[in-house]
Amino acid sequence: MLSPSPLPEVSESYDHIELTEEEIELALRQAREQKHFLLKRVEYRDRVAQLDVYPKYSAEQLQLAYAKDHDFDEENSEVIRQLTYYLTGDKRFTGDHSKGIMLYGAVGVGKTELMKFFFKNQKQSYIVVPCRQIEVAYATAGDEGIGDYCLTRLAKSSNSDPFGHQEIGFCFDDLGTEPVVTKYYGTDKSVMTEVILNRYDQGIPFTQTHITTNLSAEQIRERYGSRAADRMREMFNIIGFKSTRSRRANQ
């Protein structure tokens, strides 16, 4: 059986074919359309590639950034080091990287200032919210007022956080300064107990919840009950200031 002959190479340029103005315009429009979608695909590919690249900082870089405009001395240096180890995934952190942070210390030692400074970080960004504000939200609107605090919170846009987090957590500031019980239309509730237990029961990653407080572990158990206290022990690394000197007097 004879094998088929190979097809002849096409070398014809077809320059002798005349096109009407309408045919030329149609061909140009089709070519422009193809190039438009090609450029869009290239643009999308480049944008996706850029989204995968986020800044990464070492613990020492975070320490230098904080020390640039804040006190970094023997009274707070170990707390700052532990926080920066935690936020950068550094193995020198003495706690559990899968837990959140409970920052404990006397009034005025700088707990809130520290957590506000690091609220955007490569591990898990968060919003700092005073516990008293959450209590007011419940007193005003009941359970609906604290619903967001019991769950994760979506970032407003991909540009609102430089580390690409699609969900950002909360730092509940000054736990223990809110009223012990808040009333809403005859219903009494320990608001922060409700928030903490709900976040635990919802299975929200512990790294999306942090707390600052002046209360000791014993005071937390007495105020919020054994169940909430036990959940907090599971959820948080406790980092404490040894100094009781208030920095507010120097401001």
C-alpha cells in the first residue's frame, strides 16, 4: 500500500487577493479583540503573581520599628521580644504559635499601645476594640449588637491589609473594665463571657483573638466563671509585664 504523500508547504502570501473595506475593518476588529483578551489574561496573571508576594519581617526588624518612636527598655523589652517572636513565627517564642495573646499588666504599662502598633502583621492582622465599646453595643442592640464580635471579621478589601489576609481578628482591649453584667430589655448578660465562649464554640482560630487586661488569672475566674476561664487558658498565650510603673506619667 502506498503511503500518502506529504502535504505541500503553503508559501502563498495571497497578496493578490483584494479585500473590501468592510472585510479589512472586520479583520482588524477581530485582531484587536483577540489582542485585548490576550492583554487582559497577561494583566490578570501578573496581578495574581503580585498578590502572592507579601512583605516578611524578622522579629528584630519589628523591634527596631517599634523602638523608633516608642520606649524599648528593660521594663518592656522581654514582652516586646516575645510579641515579635510570635508575630513572625520565630522559634524563640516561648509559647504556642497556634494560640492568641493575652497581654497582662498593670494600668498604664503600655499594653494597648503595643497591640495597636502591631495590629497589622504578617501572622494575623486584627482590630483593637475596647471591651467597654462591646458592652455598649449590647446595651444598645442586644445580641445583634455583638454579633460581629462573636465571629470573624472580613477585611474591607484586598488593599486594606498589606499581608493579604482575607479575614482579620480582634484584640479585645481592657478586659475587666466593662460592667460585670449588662441589661438589655430585662435580660442580664456578662457580655465578654458571651463573646469569648461564642468565639471558642464557633471554632474560630485562636490566632484571631487577643486580649489585654489588668486582671489576674484568679480575678478572671472569679469575674467570668470557671468555664470561660478554662477556655481562655486554651485560647491564649499569657504574656505579662513584670513592671507596674505607669508610662502615662511620662507622656
